[in-house]
Amino acid sequence: MATTTPPQDQSRRGTGERAPGRLGNVIFKGISTTSGVMILVTLAAVAIFLLYRAWPALVANAEEFADVSFIEGNLWEWVAPLLFGTVLAAVIALVVAMPLSIGIALFISHYAPRRLAQLLGYIIDLLAAIPSVIFGLWGFQWLRPLVEPLFAWLSSNLGFIPLFADYTSPARNITTGGLVLAIMIVPIITATIREVFLQTPRLHEEASLALGSTRWEMIRQAVLPFGRSGIISAAMLGLGRALGETMAILIVLSPGYAINFFLLQAGQHNTIAANIALHFPESSGIAVDALIASGLILFAVTFGVNMLARWIINRRAEFSGAN
Amino acid sequence: MKLATGRRMAGITAISALALTLAACGSDSSADDTTDSGDTGSSEETGGEDMGAELSGTVAGSGASSQENAVQGWLAGFMEANPGATVTYDPTGSGTGREQFINGTVQFAGSDAALDGEELAAAQERCGGTVIEAPLYISPIAVVYNIPDLNDTNINLGPDTIAGIFAGEITNWNDPAIVEANPDIELPDLEIVPVNRSDDSGTTENFTEYLAAAAPEVWTHEPSGLWPVEGTQSGAQTSGVLGVVEAAEGTIAYVDASRVGELGSVAVGVGDEFVPFSPEAAANVVDVSPAAADATDTILTIDLARDTQESGAYPIVLVSYSLACGTYDSEEHASLVQGYLTYVASEEGQNRAAQPDVAGSAPISDGMRERVNAALETISAG
């Protein structure tokens, strides 16, 4: 309706006849521009705040941290294991969540009857609305007792592989943490992938079927290649959320400050966000600066992950239509 | 600030409501209390008559957050009895509390540590001579374990055994060292899982102080608020620790004694005997501890005897002091601080804080109360 009017609009400028519509345009343009700018301002404000508050810790040497009970050595020696733990937990979450999400998305887009697919879609979206503290309590009270026998079996039968060595109950280890994170990031990954799969050109699918493919072969030939960049970007979105998750990890994990791959041992790893939540209440002075500095590093890593996702999507954009 | 006051007021309201309910339900016990404290009560009453309705005005305190729950109970009780008085307490932490007390921002303070030499000199200058330090908050720390069959009994553990368990050297409940101390109990073949606080806490600091003092050969770490052993099971705050302990059998941990609940608690080896946690035993260790080097009649600081051999003393406690001046500039401050701290030291005040839903602390002994009251009587305006 409005698309045909602009020339007239311009010719009648000043007469006031079209004033209500014009006013609407101006207001909406103002609102949307402000919102757009607001995002940049907020991001900049967060970055500046982090940098400003973290600066004393970033330039401090090991002696200045002598009074801080939870830091030994300098800032980087302290952050490195935390960063490692953060990435490890997120990677475990991703390894578990990706096959699950692709399966759910395929089921919804290509297997399930329409009604069921819709219902499932709603339920998956609902999962995303559950607060992380609930996931944490659920993970500790319900999921942990459930996985303990599995962990015990893994450790006693495959314990010669360092990954699974020396499990001790209760299972407050990085694997449990990663599993809880996996459940938390499944909704966002599934929702993204599902949308991409639904966009697969009908002609591709029909061509594949016409050549005599089964449904699974059609999915391999048409749907998955088309959705590859969408899958990657969904993974990166999930990774971003897993990196910053706090409460669930704080509740589920016995923290430690080591860099190793003992996935079933308690007290070996911790994540940056959970560590901030753990130590912030009793901290003051340079300790707070150090915690904020670790937050800045997490911010930078998350930012990097998102940039990487963009880059991958853009690089592959020409091979598929998912954008 | 406003927020904090609001929250505190809410807390006070809740506690007074609770107190009312308790009074309503337990008329027997409150009647007992009043008759019991007949002697001391009369002296308090005369004191009260002296000051009479003058107990009004405002004093402020700040300091140790360990005392926070107990102080809320005391403030509620004191202001109920003296509606005209306003006493506040800001749980800023011991260090800040001492600092604010010395520079005159607050009239009294709570501190987990005694004033050191330099601070004491500054405080004496601020107070015009006498400084009062009284150990009015004694919070026992229980060593709890989760072995469902044995949660009703107190397993006996000597200091070296406790230290060995938490250092990770003793790893099974049927270790000879544990079996030897518990001839009457059948101990299971079960792995011991030590659990600690993952955050910085006064509980951890006092527990590691105990381990370092009572079992120096086994426990080689320095006392600290942050748990020194790596690779352990742990939880944030007391609730987190209890969650982990309840999550698996064979776990052992240290928590505020008021939070033991259904878990078993250890009888700690003291000399030749084993002392299970009790409020009296916890107060006892404060009595048998030697006075600190700079202690006087008003500075009732002690060197807590964590390695005591005294019969019936429970050595794992957190002691927090109340600090006040001997002389205040204004009559209002002097009488209010005196009145408030006398209430805190009184049987009523100590019993109030001892209730599990207030702070679950251990009431001070009558002997300590006499010494504290003698010190508090020196408070005057001038």
C-alpha cells in the first residue's frame, strides 16, 4: 500500500495532506535507528566498562596479587586454566548437542507429521525459556545420579584411557557440566537448524527422490549439503551460549584450577563465568579487578567465536542459499 | 544503603514475628528462662532502672559478617525491650569494622580477629583510654559425614585422622586409624570423599587453623580462607557443601554446627577422649583457652586453644569479638552501647542467638559472662 505512494509524497511535501503517514514514517525511522545505534552503544559501553575496570589487573604483576587468596602467580597463569575449562565444557556440550539437535531438526522438518512437528517445535522453544539455575539444580539433583553408574562403568572398564581415569562419586566433574550445558544449548541450535532445513529447495529434494533415492539418501544429497553453513552457524550460536553459562556450572561442578583432560575427575576444571560468581561476593580491590579482567577475556573469546562463525558462513554462502 | 536498611528491617520484622510466635508457643520455656535468671535479672533490672527511659537514641556498629544472623536476633530483642533505641549493624567484614571503629564512624564493631598492636593503640586513642573486646559470638563448626548406617552415632576421629582424611592420605572408612578409635562400631569398606567450601570463608579459615594447630605433622598447609588442597569435591556456601555431602555416601565435610541436620557428626579427639559437638563443649574451649598476650580486664581476647587437651572442650569453633569503647563522648552512646552489649552477653541474648533459626551459636559460659559484664560496667561518658 505504502510502497506506491512515495513519489506522490514528495510532490505533495508541505501541503500537510499526508501528514499522519509522514509523521509515522519519521517516528518509526527514529525508533529503528535509535534501536540500531543502541546496540552498538551498549556493546561499546560493556567493552569500555570491562576494559576500564580490568585495567589495574591487566597491568598488575604477580606481587600485587599476593593478597588475593584465589590467585597464585600473575593474571595469565590464573586465567589460563579457567579459559581451558570454559572451552572444554563448551566443546563437550557441543559434541553432545550437535548430533542431537540435527536429529531433532531433521525429524521436525522431514519426518514428523505436520501437527506433531509443530508441537515439538513449541516444546523445544519452551526448553530455551527455562532459567539456567533450574537447569543447574536439575542437573545436580536428577541428571547426576543418573549418569553416575555410566561414569563408574566407563572408569572401571576404560580407565586405562587417561580421559576416563579415576572417577569418584559424586559426579561433579566437567563431563556432567558439559552434559547440562548440552541440554541448555539444544533448543537454540535446533531452532536455527530446523529453519535452515525447511528452506531446502523443494526441487532439489524432488530431483533426488526422482533419481530413486530413499528418504535418508535424499537428506544426505539435498538437505544436509544445503544446510551446512546453517548448521555451522547454529553450532557457533550454541557455543557462544555455553561459554558464558554461569549458574548451572556453579551448581553442578566441583571447581579446580588444572589444565588436563581427566573428564571424570572432580575438582579439576572451572569456567570463567562460574568462577566470577563464586569469588565475587567476598572480593574487594584488585581481586574484583582480576575477576572483571577474566570477564573481559571471556567477552573477547565469545566475540571471536561469533566472528569466526560469521566468517565461515560468509565463505560458504555462495555454495548454498541459507542466508 | 537504603536497600540494606530495608532488608535488615525486613529481617528484624521476620525475627520479631518469629520471636512472638515462639513466645506464644513456648510459654513454658520462656517462663523457665525468667525464673532461672532471677539473680542476674535483678541486677539487670536495677541497671535498667538507673538508665530507665534514657535508653533511647541511635548507635551504629559494623563489622564481621559471620555475626550477621546473631546480631539481627540481638538487635530485634534489644529494640523490643527498648522501643526508643535504634541500634544498627552493617556487616561490612571484620577489617572494615575495625577500621570504622578506630576512626569513629561506628560506636561498636564486630570482628573475627582481635585488634593487633597498632590497631589497639589507635583504638585506645579513639576511646580515650580503655578498649573493650569481648568474645560474645561462639559458633561451633561440626565435621559431618554421610554414612547412612552410622549417621546416628558419632564416629570418633582424632586430630591426626581428621587432618589425614582432609589431606587425602586416609582414603577408606575402614582405615586402621579409624577402626582403632572406634572399637564399638563396624565401619564399612567405603571410600572417603572429603568435601570442602569452594568459596573464601571464615568457616574454612577456622577449620584449617584447627588442623594446622592440632595436627601439625599431618596438615602442612597454612591456615587460609580458601581451601588449600586441589582436586577435591567442593560446593559453594554451606548449602552447596551439604548438597555434595548428601549426594554420595562416604563423604565428610565441615559446616556450621547449626546446619548438621540428618547427617552424622564426628566426635573430635581431645586428649585421650572424644568430644562430640555441643554448645557447652564449644563454650568450654573458649574458657580454657589462655588469655592473649595483650589481654586485660576489659580486653578479653584469647589465644584459642585448638590443640587443647582439656576434657569436654570442643576445639573447632569460630569466635567473633564485639568491640566497644570504655569512654564515649556522649551519654547516649555510652548507655546505649553498654545496654546493648549487656543484653548480648545476657543469658537471654545468648540463648536467642543459639536458636537454630537465628544463628545456632553456642552461648558463652557464666564465668565468661561475669568477666564481660565487669568489663561492660566500665563504660561511661566523659
